[in-house]
Amino acid sequence: MDDGDLRRDMVDACRRMNATGLNQGTSGNLSARTGAGFLVTPTSLPYDAMEPGDIVPMGFDGTYEGPRRPSSEWRFHADILATRPDVDSVLHCHSPHATTLACHHRPIPAFHYMVALAGGPTIRCAPYATFGSQALSDHAVAALEGRRACLLGQHGMIALGPTPAAALALAVEVEALARLYLGALALGEPPVLADEEIERVIARMRRRGYGRTVEGDDAEGVARPR
Ligand code: 13P
């Protein structure tokens, strides 16, 4: 895919992210790997006004080109893409239900089998650190180990994928799980599925191509931990 197509896919995913209510205002950001580095959304630009030419090309050392300044969160985009060769796109959003759980530093346990889409028996919550900081990036990389999504304490969530559209699809699933979990908590802490059951679910999802949208069109299955 050339740079232009990727930029258009990124703007499209960002606009859908806000249009579907997953995110609001200029919160959130999105990146996608290119040959030498990555493309990232510019900081503080409303998604409705964002055009493909506004997307910022960056190197992993923090250098960037063009008139727009990169997202304040370029560090975690760079660090995740650098440490996770299994993914090519990183999406961050402040979706309401996932962020509500993150405000209580509550990970999402295997209360529902679809938690397996994120790659394991929990969707972890990274400790809080100031937005844009190296500490936040370090926490996010650790919380994502063997996973494709995590919550960020008192902040939001991150979802990974092979493409911007796939990362967005996983973010939608994580937000739906967060909403269900909050509902289930109204009756008390729900029971969780055993780790072996989640392993079985992951294997079955892979065999059947279940949840293919979060893995992209070429994939055999979903949510392969490293
Ligand atoms: P940017 O506009 O700089 O990408 O910041 C939005 C955000 O959500 C910070 O965490």
C-alpha cells in the first residue's frame, strides 16, 4: 500500500472512531507503520478537519517531517511499533466505558469469552503516568505484552492491529466488553472463565477465522500472542 492510501485509511478510521461515539473531540490518536518509520495523527486537530496531508511521517527517534506537530503520544506509538513486529497500527482512544474502568484501574477479566480477542485471559490496565511521557509509554508496552489491547489508568485504552481499520475494530470490541463488564458488576463481581478455556477459545477463533476483522483479511485467525 502506498503512503497516500495509508494516510486515507488513517483519516477514515479516525473519523469513524468519533462518528461511532467511541471517542470524542480531539482525544485519541492513531499510527501506522511505514517502511522506515511510521505515520501518526497530528496533535490537537479535529478529525473532521483532518486531511491525509495532515498525517505526520516520523522516525523511531522522534524526528518528523511536514508542517504539523505529531501527536503528543508519539512515544508510545513509536515504542509499541518498535517492540511489536506482529502489529502495524496502534489506536488510542478515550472510549467512555473502557475509560470508566481505567479510572478505577480495573482490568477486564475473562468474565466473557470475547476477552480472548485481545490475546489472553485479561485486558490489563497500565498504571497512570502523564500523557506524552516516557513513563506512560513504558507502562503501555508492559501492559500490552502478549496482548493486542490494554487500558491506561485514568486515561483511556490502546488497541493494536495489522491495519488502522483492524485496530479500530478491536477497540470497538474492547469498549463493548467494558460496557458489558460494568453492567455485570451491578450484580457483583461476575465469575471468570479459566485460563485453559480462554486458550481453547483463542485456538478455536484461529481455526475458524472468528473475529477476522480485528486481525485483517490475510490472517488465519485472531489475537495471536507473541
Ligand atoms: P494528541 O491530540 O496530542 O494526539 O493527544 C490526544 C490524547 O488523547 C493524549 O493522550
